Amino acid sequence: MSRLIVVSNRVNPPNPAEGGEGSVGGLAMALAAALREYSGIWFGWSGKTIPEFTGQLNMQRIEGVTVATVDLEETDYQEYYNGYANKTLWPLFHYRVDLTAYDRSFGEGYERVNRRFAETLLPLIEPDDIVWIHDYHLIPLAKELRRMGVKNRIGFFLHIPWPAHQLVVTLPRHRQLVEALFDYDLIGFQTEESLQAFEGYVYSEVHGTKNARGELEAFGRKTCAAAFPIGVDADDFASIVKGDTAQRTYDRMMAHSVFRKMVVGVDRLDYSKGLEERLIGFERFLADHPNMRNEVMLLQIAPLSRDEVEAYQDLRGRLDGLIGRINGAYAEMDFTPIRYVNRSYRRDELAGVYRAAKAALVTPLRDGMNLVAKEYVAAQDPEDPGVLILSRFAGAARQMKDALIINPNSPEEISDALERALSMDVSERKRRWEALFDNVQREDVTAWRDDFVTALRGRPEAADEDASAPVRSLDVASKVLRAKTPEAKAMRA
């Protein structure tokens, strides 16, 4: 069996010395499991900077996973990571053109680091390996590998939204960025909406077409593109919530919120997450429902991220002021309506928090998927589940239709949804939760991983086709996605 090589900006396998499986996300767990199954390698940036790039690989074995990392020099970090990735692509792909910074040095750093990644990765790739590259940091990586003669099948998965055509064209050298994607055999998106936006750009901007096999043709090449909605390990998370750490956390939360209903929000501190809009909606709820003011508290967990980027520093200041205003207006001597913390918690601790919360506010202004929504559902007590309030602009909303779907830009909708969620009878809560949990179980992270890898492997006859251009196979991807429908799974059962 061929090996799987996973490439991501950062490498984060489970590490017992750092708390084990409770300290890493479900995505890292799924990728680590795939790498163990396929005897693969996880390659990426170490997170460390050095005075001058050397390309020296640090290889180690962690929990059965071979990890290969490389250090970046400080200039690379500033131009590639803080610059093009986080000041240019991230805001643009989340529809924040007003925050998008265009600087030639950022683009040069982005291309340089992807070239350096390719040069460092190249000696690790064997002829039969398949390569799976992750996220917006590494879009040009396949282009660089192809220039170096790599003929292996290479797939790319975008974890964030792909924006509308009208936004993409605001990016200098946008054509070159999209052209680089045509060096992949398979491009995966979170949702059909992102897939359609990408196809819209190809059709409108470069006059591409789709052939009879469903492959996109442009730039003199072909590629396969499909939607692969990512999930969580629902069964694993449901078992974690029964563990000692989760139970202790649950007990603490229940004791802290005694006589009150706790609402939870868990997000990185990021302008795409709709944190300001969420707080304003909660403020409207307090104003609209004075009889419930002392019965409800909001716990907002928001670990700091990218705090070297000015837009994030500004957001943090605005949130501090907004929370102070709300608590100042509605607090009592023994109670504040908002509890706000800027630190990370382990998965097993979050599981206990989720289970104790009567409702979850997941209100991104734009999100590729949002796994917090799925983890919240997976952590609930089947006999007394909480209610998920979910932004229509989260990719998860396409699957999780039994949540209370809201427009996060409307304080009134957030207020009304909170009132409905906290007043909902147990029979409706159970009905909604059962439908949500069924989806979370079926569309889990293992299915996502296996479906993508199966589609990337392609047709058996692929090796007999023209080796001068990468072979694409939308047929396989389409079959995989059709096999994920409830009807197909019921037939197999």
C-alpha cells in the first residue's frame, strides 16, 4: 500500500508528554490515525524561527506517526505567515476586503516559503506516495513540486471558505494563485457553496469549462474539484465526555451556574467568528427579557490568536470594552452575565463545558465549517440535550438544519433564538438533537478523511494515461460523495 504524506503549515500530532489526546483537536487525531494506517509522514513548519533558513529536517516518531518539521527564518515568518497568509488571504477569503493587506513582499515571502517547503519535502517523497496538502498557506506547493518533477497524485483541501469571484479578483496576481490549484489532482472544499464559487471564478475569469467527466479544464490543464464536509469524531467525543476530566469540569460548571442556565461560546479570538455581533445579540436578549436576566449567563472562551496582527489587537480591545459595558449595565453584586476567558482548554475539559451548557452560540460571520458546533452536539446528554444556535454563514449550517439557524448580523435574531432555546421543552430539544447527532455521526472526521483519500487515489487505470499531465478523477470523488448519503448508508446497513 502506498504511503500518505500529509503537509500542513503546522504539525500537531498527539503527544503524551503534552497531555495526550485530550490536548489536540479532532482533525489532528484523524490525520494521525490515517498516517499510522498508511505508514505515512506529517510534514510542516516546526513553529520555530531561526536567523537563516537551512532546510534542515527534524524527524521524530510520535505516537506511531513519523513527523518531519523544518524551521523558518524570521523574514519568512513575517512575510509568509503573518503577512500573506494572515493579512491577505485569511481576511479576503472571509469576505473582509476592508482588512485585506496587499504588499508585494508578502506575496514574495509566500512563494519563497512554498518553494522552500517543496525543496525540503522532495527527498521524502517516494514514487508510490500520495500527497495531501492542507489549507490556504500552501496553495502553490503542488506547483513547486511539479516543477521539480514530482508525478505523484497530490490533493489539496481548503479548510476555510472560498470567496465569491468578485472578491477573488481584488487580489493582485489572483490568476496565478488559481492557476497553481490546477497542479493538484483533487481540490476539496468544505461546502458546495465554496465549490460553486471556485467554479464561478474558473468559468468567468479564465473561461474554463467542465468536460463530460466533470473535470474542470483551464490553463491548459484539468483538475477534479468536489465538496468534502469535514466532521468530528462523534463517538470519541461522546466517550470523552464520560471521562473523569470532563465530569469534573461539568460538575464545576454546574456548581458555578447553579440556579442559572449557562450559554457557551468557544472560538479563537478572530473577527470572522462574529464575537462582537454575538455579544451585542446577548445584550439585546438581556434588554428584551428582563425576567430572564438573572437566570442566564454567557461563558465566552476566546483563546488569543495572531496577536501580532493589528486587526486582532483592535478586536481584543473592542471586545474588552463591550463586555465591560454589558457587565456594568446588567451585573448584580453576586453575579455577572458574561464570563470571558482568553485561554485554551483541552478537548476533555471543553466536553464537560459543552455538556453543562443549555445552549451554544456559534455565530461566525463566515466560516468554512465550524467544528465547535459539531462537538457541542456530540457532548450532549441524550436525555436532556442543549440547543445549538448556529449562524447561517457557517459551513456546518448546510448539514445541521435542526439547529436554530440565525443571521449573526441581527441582534434581534440572536435574542429571539436565545429566548426560544432556553424556553424549549425537552421533547423538542431531544428531537432536534437526535437529528443533529445522527448527522454528526454519519458525516464524521474519519469518513471525511477516508473519502478524500479514496478520491485522491483515483482510478486504477490512471497509471496508463498520459504521464505528462497529472491525472484527475472526479468520477471517484462523485462516487464517494454519493456513497455518503443517508439512503446509501441505509442500503449498506
